[in-house]
Amino acid sequence: MSNIRRIRTAPDELSLTPDTDLLAAIAAGDMDAFEQFHRRYFARIMRFAARIVDSHDVAEEIANDALMTVWRTAGRFEGRSKVSTWIFGIAYRMALKAREKSGRRRGDVELDEGLVGDAGEGAEAVILRHDLAGALERLKPELRAVVELTYFNGYLYTEIADIMECPVGTVKTRMMTARRRLRELLADDGSQAMEMALG
């Protein structure tokens, strides 16, 4: 018989459970808590990894591996950062290793629906989103990661510094460099609206 505990919790209650409580339950071997944590983070981590590595399959593998690391090491979380910062840090390091191992450039990874415009958007918004996806693809991984974490995941620079294991000043410098480079790339492509949005 498995030694993994299952705490009987109503689905609605579990969905409201704070990350720290889920992590404590995971550390105690609660599979229900892990499944909830997996549902909460898998898609976000996969999207993030997909912008660093060169394939959907590798990004999926990174997301699964990062979450399995949570399963194995939940009890070692010290609470010095948010749980989400910790898990994104794990995924970031795995993605960089996978990229180095492949030695290849990323393939074309489209931005998610809803990041720019919506399902009912016009042709101009579709072009704008495509331009941004193309420009992001041409950034170095560490610059792309800062943009992804800031604009698409809402992390603060201090949290990004934790994820990327670098000083806050380095994060700010990377963001300034990324914005400048994106403005250049989008200006070259004639995407004035997005250039203005980047300030």
C-alpha cells in the first residue's frame, strides 16, 4: 500500500488553499494537494519555459520535471520568497540547461491568446501579437525571461532576482536592454503601437 496520504478536501476548498499550505501538505505526502498545485502551475510554467527552449515537448518536460522537484523537495522550502517565485526559479534553471544542452535556437513559439488582444480581435491586433512574438524570439534567453516574468506573470524585480538568482540591479539592466532591443526590433518591423506600449 502506498505511503502517500490523501486528505479528503472538497475541490472548492482546495482551490482556495494558499500555496504555502499546499506545499506543507505536499511535504507530508498529500497527493490531492500536489494535484492541485500541478493544476495551478503546470500551464504557467510550460508557457514560461516555451519562451526559453526550442520546443513544446521540451517545455512540457521542464514543467513536469519542475513540479516533480516540488514533490520531492517541498519540505525544504524555507519561505524566503513566494512559493511561485521558488517554482519559477526551478523552471528557469531547468530551461537554461535544456537550451544549452540542445545548442539550438528556439523555434517559433506563439504568444498566448489574450496577451495582446482577444479572440474577437481585428487583423491589426493579430499582426501586433505576431510582431511581438517574433521580436521576443530574437531576444537572448535572459532578456526574454525578464520580459516574460514582468509583463506576462506580474512579478516584481525583487522576485525576478530571486528566480534568476542575480542582483535586482541586473534584472533592471536586463529589462532596460530588453525594452530597448524590442523597440528597435518592432520599429524595424513597423509596429509603432507596440513600440509605444513599451515606453
